[in-house]
Amino acid sequence: MESVEVVVFGYGKFGNAIAKALEYSSFTKVKLAVTSKEQFELANAQGLRVEYFYLESDSSIREMGISENTQLICALDSNKENLYLALTLRDLYKNNHIMAISDSTHLSEKLKMAGVNRVIDIYQTSVGLLMNILSKPFATKFLQGFIDKSHNYNFSEITIGKESSLIGHYIDMIDFKNYNIIFIGMVDQEKGEQFFFGSIGESHRVTEGDILVLIGKEEDIMEFKKACGDCR
């Protein structure tokens, strides 16, 4: 398979994970673009190709030598800066494929309007999104950056007990985002062992014995379980 050139903008909580996941792939050549000396030194120490860029300087981005076939990933920690970056990149590179991180539906819509080809909303999953991501090797590596063991992100199954405060609540009314965890899907024990992805399970009212499948850091999942009560 022909290798893919990728530039990841940002080396914070998401850019770091994405860059490392892609770096281990045999079909990607990764370059990091960072805005601080601290991030530059960290990435350089880890053996990654890295360059400085200035968010408000188009020329500093042009000097990176980005070709038309290079895929671009907007992964700055600041939503405002990530949106500004997306607008800038689309203006500079009309034909390049651009991906971006989002943490809300509102931001996702703005990023799409800015010309981003694929928005990854880390707090929303659906059958269509998961199947589309997992069917493409490049995007699969992108997703793996969030659940890489070295970053303490894990899949977790939570079984709902009869005294849980979640009982009677619809899945789509549970504020997973508040706990920094992602709802992947669930097993409804009343319907057997079948697993339901994201949006299919969101209209379900939680009952005893339901199993929720989540992605998050161990401490965040433990905090969620504690808040919900009677979950194991």
C-alpha cells in the first residue's frame, strides 16, 4: 500500500495520541506542526518529525511544503483555534483532505462549514460513524489514538444494578461528556445478548442488568460508576 503523508497540527491531549498511533502505522508518514517550544522539544525527543508554525501566519504554514496529496489533521486543544486553523488550511489548500477533532455538535457544524472533510466528534458515536471509520485503515489508526493503552484510554463494560440512579433514564439523556467518557453502545438484557451501537441504543430506557460499553480513562469511568451508584 502506498504511504500517506499526514500533518497533525497540535501536540496536546489529542494531537499527541493521534500522532503516535499514526507513527506506528506502516502506511503513514507523519509530520507534527506545533506552536510552542515545549511541544516541539517533547515531540522531537520522541523521535517524531516536527516543525513550528504560527497560527496567524499563512506563510509559516506554506513553508512546511505541504503537497496536494497530504492529509491534514486539526487537533489543537482550543476549539476556537482549531476552527481558525481549519478555515486557514481550507483557504490555503483547496483540494487537500482535512480532518478535525470536535467535542460538540455545534462545533462539528462550524468545522463542516469551514470546509473540513471529516469531523470526528469524540463524544458522539453512531452506527454510520463507527462503520465508516472502522472500514478505513487510515481513520482506524486515527481512532486508535484515543484508546491507546499508553494514554490510559480503555474500553469498559458497566453493568447496571437494581439500585442505580440511571434506571428509568433514557441513554441520550445521560451526560457522558461531563465525565469525559464516550458512549459506544450497550447490551439490553431484555433482548438477549445482542449489542447495539451508539444511536440505536440512545432511545433505550435503562433497566437493571443493562450493560453500557464506554471509552475513557480509568479514573473517569470510576467516577461515573460512583456517581451512578450500584454499577459494576
